[in-house]
Amino acid sequence: MSYALETKKRKFHRVLESLTRPSKTESSKPGPQTPATHLDHAPSAKRVRLNGRDDDLIASVRKDIPKIARPPSRASSVSSQTRPTFVPWDRDRFLERLETFRRVDRWPPKPAAVNEVEWAKRGWICTDVARVTCVGGCGGSVVVKIPDELDELDGYDSEKIQERKEVRMKLVQEYENLMVQEHGGSCPWRNKGCDATIHRLQLANPDTAVSGLRTRYSHLVEIVDQLPDLGSLQTPEGFSTEDIISILPDDAFKQSNSRPGTAEAPQPELESGREDPSEHPIRGVPSVNTPAFVLAFFGWDSVDGAPGLAACSACFRRLGLWIYKPKDKGDAPALHPLDVVNEHMEYCPWINGKAQSGSGKPSEKTDALHSGWEVLAQALRVKHLRQIRTGASIGSRAGSEAPLVEDPVIEEPHDDAKRAQDREWWAKIRRIRQVLNAKPPKKKPSTAQ
């Protein structure tokens, strides 16, 4: 056999060996593997001898490659791992971790210092009953078990109650330390967690706040026949549904945000001469379903594929709306009324001013901090004032351009004071311009003596 043919044969076998040799990642995994060696599918030696040219050798390799049982592609295994796990700035990923604590059979309520929000901020997820595991895969795992509080009504004496409180306090402090120390030494969650503002609702921008309200409302209107009556909803003291509806922007509900593939919500049929008390007419909108609006205003939304359920996307609390509706035989509902605020989890930013502000400290008074629904009401008022000012300015401009119109031009309050401030402001601008544009005095030509 010639030297050139031997060289080609060795190259051919090296190609087959590289194709059939399992990768390092796959070889380290235990389990049955299909035997596939280069001898099983390699061309016979006689065939290699007969094909003396390079083209024949390449053609035979291309023909035999599809028959080789290759291990899974390394690129596919790498692509599944490309999603980073240490993203303390990502609110969506924080909510994903927080949602793992939703099941009450896995995670019973805990004290505020070691509740599900604090564990989710440090990169933990709930994987079993009272067990949390690091989302980064460092191997950290903690079983969180805290004894229940005792009450004097349970028949225990004061010493026993005080002893239980001290035990709970020490356990809470211990779990606060484990929340950080149980991460691996090289785990980034050990050094840094999420910021205090990670749970804050995006309500500072009035346009964004109104858009979210409109979306939740449109979803709830689709299940309007499953919503409780207006009398079954309990709102906070001082909250007026009619006042809030009266200041809604003109285009608040003009755009439909219904989910794809769903039909418009059926309107209830009324007798002639009667009006539905649950609907209120507002500017630019035929009617607003008040129960749907109240639930949407306080952060509740419908659940896809689960009829009769309302949920909060910030604390993942779920409500069975059928519990608050009268039964078919006219019996009273199982629960009455539906408290739209207290049904949220206590750490929910819709009702918790500290969670919404992200700046509340244990020693700081939380009365001055505004919760999510209060911020939303303030955003609606701001948008309403902007609309009033815009309409007034347009009306004043139209009156100046069309003096023959009989309707009087409505001017803004304190118009004279505003004009005086404008004149003073322009005077300051002119003085600043004079200072900046001041030219140096011209030098007088010196007279020769």
C-alpha cells in the first residue's frame, strides 16, 4: 500500500473518531448510552483502497455521516443555560421567584423579616414544603420552620407565651443570617440581593398607570357575569368610587385591550325605564361597570383559563369570586363582603406603602407613605388636571381666533397674577441676555503729544 493511501486512510479514521467520540459533558453523565463506534459505520478497507482519489474519500464520508448516532448537540445544551440567574435588578425575574411561594400548602405565613419577599430578593425559590433553594444552582438549601405564635386565648400562661416569643425572635434572626450565609462561597447572591424598590409598582407615570388600569378593567369586563355585586365590595374608608370615575380621562376606556380570541362582554339586559346601578356614565364612554372598575383599581385582574378567579400580579393572591356571589336559590353568599384591600397579602405594594415607596425603614412612620392604590388615585388626578388645563388653553386660543363666537372665553383662575409672573420672567431673561451679549467699550484713539 502506498504511503499516500495510508495517509488518507488515517485521516478518514480520525474524522470518524471525532464524529463518534462523545463530548466531555455527555460522558460525565451516568446512564445508558447507545454504542456507536467508528467501526460500526466506517467504510470497508476494500472500499477505501478502491477509491484512490480525495473526491471519492470525501463523498464516502458525507454518505456515512448521517448514519452515525451522534450525541446531542453541545450548542443546544448551552443555549438552555444562557439565561442568567443573577439578575437582582430584573423585576420580572424577582416576581418569578416570588410566585414559587404562592402555594399555601408549601409555604405557610412567616414573619416579615423572613417572609417570601425577603427570600426572593436574595435569590431563593420555594421547591418543597417550607424549603427554599438557590436559583443560581450553588447548592444552597434551607428548611424554614418557625413555631406559631401563642395567644392568651389558647389557654397558655404569660410565661409560656413570652418564652415562645423569645424562641421565635431568635429563630428569625438565625434565618436572616442563613438567608445570606447558606449561599455558596462563589455564589453572587451571597454578596448582593435585590434593591428595596424591586417590588414597587410602575404607577408614577400617569399614562402608564391609566394604561394598566384600562387593561385590568377590560379583562374583568369579560367575566362581568361572574363578578360580585357592588354591594358585596368593601373599599377603604374615604374612597369614593364616583369621584374617581368622574375624573377619568376622556380616552380612558376607548381602546379595547381584550385578550385575543375573546368576544366582547355581554351587557346585562335591563327593563325599559330602568338603569343598572352598577354602571355610571362618564365623558366619552357609554358606561363603566363599577364592580369591574373597583376590582381593577385595587390591582385585581382575571386569570386566564380559570373562570371565576381574580388574582394580583404583585402578591399572587387569588380570589374565588363565586364565594362572594349569592347562590342560585337566593341564599346569602358564603363570604360577605369582599374587602378589596385586606384580601391582598400584607406585603403587597397595592396596600403597603413601605413596599411601594421602597424607602421605608423599621423606625420610619409608614403613615406618610402612599400605597399603590393611593398613588394610582393621585396619578388620575394629575392627568385630570392636565386635561383641564389643556382644554382651557385650547378654548382661550379658539376664542382669540374667532371673536364672533357668542360663548364667553373661560380664563384660568388667577390669570392676572400669572401674566405678571410671565412679564417678570421675560424681564429677567432680557437682563441676562444683555449681560451675556455686553460688548466691551471702544478704546479711544490716543492723541499724539
